[in-house]
Amino acid sequence: MIPHTLFDRYANIGNVALRYRVVGVGQPVILLHGIGGFLEYWERNIDVLARHNTVYALSLIHISEPTRQ
């Protein structure tokens, strides 16, 4: 089991807050979803990949997810 707490982080870019998670320690792995997707698509993969890697899971901004300001 990975010793981490899953919580969302936000990077402010202009007037928009980009939501992301960082989990694990090791070589970086970046998870990007496709159009119409969101960060939660990667939940099953994050724990497995984070065993030996630092996982960056991003939630790209789109219409179905409101932004936080």
C-alpha cells in the first residue's frame, strides 16, 4: 500500500484553477485523459503506478467540470 493521502491540488493559471494529483515517489509518470474525461478516470491506475513512480494525474479543463477560483 502506498503511504499517501489522495487529495486534489490546484494550479492557478490566469483565472482558471487546474486540478491535479501527485502520488508516489520515483520516476515521473504523467496521466492525461482524453476529451470529455477527467482525473477520476485514472483512479484504478494511480495506486499501481505510484508504487515505483511519482504520478501526476491532471484534470484538463472542459465544459463538464466547473473550475474553482
